[in-house]
Amino acid sequence: MRYDLVVRSRRAVLPDGTRAAAVAVSGPAIAAIDGYLAPVEADRDIDLGDLALLPGLVDTHVHVNEPGRTEWEGFATATRAAAAGGVTTICDMPLNSVPPTVSVAALREKRTAAAGKCWVDVAFWGGAVPGNEESLLPLHEAGVVGFKCFLLDSGVPEFPPLDGPGLRSALGSLAATDSVLIVHAEDAAEIKAASGRDFGSFVASRPPVAERRAIEKVISAAAATGARAHIVHLSAAECVAMIAGAKAAGIRLSAETCPHYLYFAAEQVPDGATEFKCCPPIRDAVNREALWRGLEAGVIDCLVSDHSPCPPELKSFGSGDFGAAWGGIASLQLGLSAVWTAARRRGRTLDDVARWMAAAPAALAGLPAKGRLAVGGDADLVAFDPDEAYVVDPARLEHRHPVTPYAGRTLTGRVRQTWLRGTALLGADSRAPDGEPVGRLLKRG
Ligand SMILES: [Zn+2]
């Protein structure tokens, strides 16, 4: 049998561990996995040597913002950044675009806006907001990978939060479907208004107890309904024990955290540096260590970006006021390097990173062809140099706006090539692609 492509690596990160292997590709799928030097015949035979071969990452938390706020980010720019960062599947959040994805008609608008512009595969979350309960099952049938809700003001008026009864009722509607409700879990009653350039005051305005109170509500609603719930962007490490307890009790709960909570610590954030603003906030180094332990223990399942950019003027208002600035960190292109930089220092392996950033998010979103190097799966591959260090240059970012708190940081681990369903995406010097976009719009399946 002659294959279209074989990619060989002495460090192929397979589901059962890292070893020397040859991954053979036929059409869009992985057709065979053999020994590194196996006499596999293919039209293109690429030997990565000591470069690692990873599964394409799956980032289930990306705010693309198109249509409606395309000047913040868009499908073309977000998916180019994803390709450059080794991310081959993104799941687009239902809010910040206009309309938000809270009905089948809005999903159709979103898919129309995305069609023909995507460099990586794109799936969609639906939204659960007050009054759209009758849209949840139709959206599920239309192929959304699950539903997002807020328990406090989302930052945009067209995507209001659910109250306690609303949360329970949305979970109740989804219980029979196996669809997951992913929840922005902060409790407004525990949050104070923030203003000024002092990062410490901003962090203090959104204390861990705000996350704790909201997660308690999610756990009790998930327990009462039997539905699947997921905590997005967990920041307060004191909640790890509560999540572990709920899981141990058989409640269908999972959780994610984000590269910025694992890489940065609040003590390092300069006053007025609003590029670090996100909600919940980046907390102190002790909290960061405890979050790592929650991840390493398997209580936190996924590592995803929460890429949520906006135009630079909305990020700073020129004043560095943490109250006024938009909350959201842009990192889609940098997440793998940021996580690997910190993870390798802790003695973690690329197997861990592939589980956190590819396999677990694919499982969360119900995308069985994604997230692992396995025969029959999509040939989404990443050539990654785990030893190359580089300084983050905003001019090399493909995000619509180059604002990122990683600017100027030295990160270790660089994406050299990304293949989407067997097609190489990156050009010379690992730059983002040119030509015709090859990404597809996915449905849960
Ligand atoms: Zn988000």
C-alpha cells in the first residue's frame, strides 16, 4: 500500500506514550502507525528526527467574535494564529459575536460568516441564556458541541446570565442528550467594583470565594439533574478540592484552566498592565502552584486558551484602568509554548501536554476524530521542537491585534509545521499559511 504522506519522528506522542514511530496518512486520515524506520512507502516521506510529533491541539475556548465584532478578531485571523500555534481545531464561543449563538438561525449566520475563511477546523458552542430554552435541543441537533452560560454579567448585553433556577432548568433540558453545559462560574454577590491602575486591587475585587460560590451552584445543579457540567477557566485553586469531591461522588463535572493562570503570577503584573486583565483574574504564585497540582492530579481536565481579544483601545483606554479595560487575554498562537515552558520545568512530559491540550478537550467537545495520533483519526499533526527557545515578538502574531501579555517573554518549544487532515499549513520559517483556507466547519459527532 502506498500512502499520501508519512511523517517519522523519534518522539511521536501517541496515546500510549512517546516513542519512535512513523505515522502514515491516506487522504485526510491516519491510516497506519508503524516503527520509525519501517519501509512505509508514501508520496511524501518526512523525517522529523528528534523533533516531536504531537497530535494537533484542540482549543475548546476561543472567542472569534465574527460576525458583529469582527474588528476584535475574526475567523481568518484566529485560525491563522491557531495553525501557527499547533492548534488544528477550535471551538468558537457563542458570545461576543452579534448575534450570539443562541438560536439555530444565529448558528446558521455564524457558519455562513466562517465559511471559506478557516485555516483549521472550527466547531461551535451554543449559548444558554434566559428565554432560549426551546432553542437548546434544536441547536444540539444542528451540531453544536455543547452550551455555554454565565452566572454573572458576561460583559456584553446580548448574552445575559442565567440565575439559579435558569441554570438548573438548562441542565435539566440537556440531561437526556449527553450535551455539556460549560459555565463561567463567578458569583456577582462576591465581586466588588474595581477601578484604577493597581492590579492587586483588581485581583482583590474578584476573590476566590466568588468562584467557590458559583461552582457550588453548578455542582448542586449537576447533581440534581444528572447532566454534564464543565467549569471554564478555573483560576481559584481552592476550588480544586471541591471539584475533586464532586467527581468522586459521581457528579458529571469537568474543569479547564488556561495557560495564563499557569504561567503568570499576580505579583509579576505591573500596575496599569491591562493586557493581563481577564476574569477570573490571574492570582498569586501560591495559587498557581496549587492549580498545577490540580491539573497534575487529573482534577482539572483540560488546558485551553480562552483567547478573547479586542481592539487595543478597549484593552487599555490609554489609561491602564483595570476597571474600564476589556477582560480577555489573547494567546491562541502561544498557548502550547507557554504551557510547555512551565511544564518541562516541573518535569512534565509532552504526553501530559497532549492529554491536557488535545485529547481531553476533544473528549469534552465530543470530537472523536480529533486530539490523538490514532489510526482512523484525522491526520492533524504538529512538528514541535521542544528545545528551541524564542522571544515572543508581537509582529509575528497572527491574531488580529498583537496585544498579549506574553510579548517579550522567552518561551521554550516552537511549532515548526502543522498538518490539518494531511495538508501542511505552514510556509517557510513556520509562518502562517497563504492561499486557500482548508479548514472545515465541524458538527459534534
Ligand atoms: Zn471565554
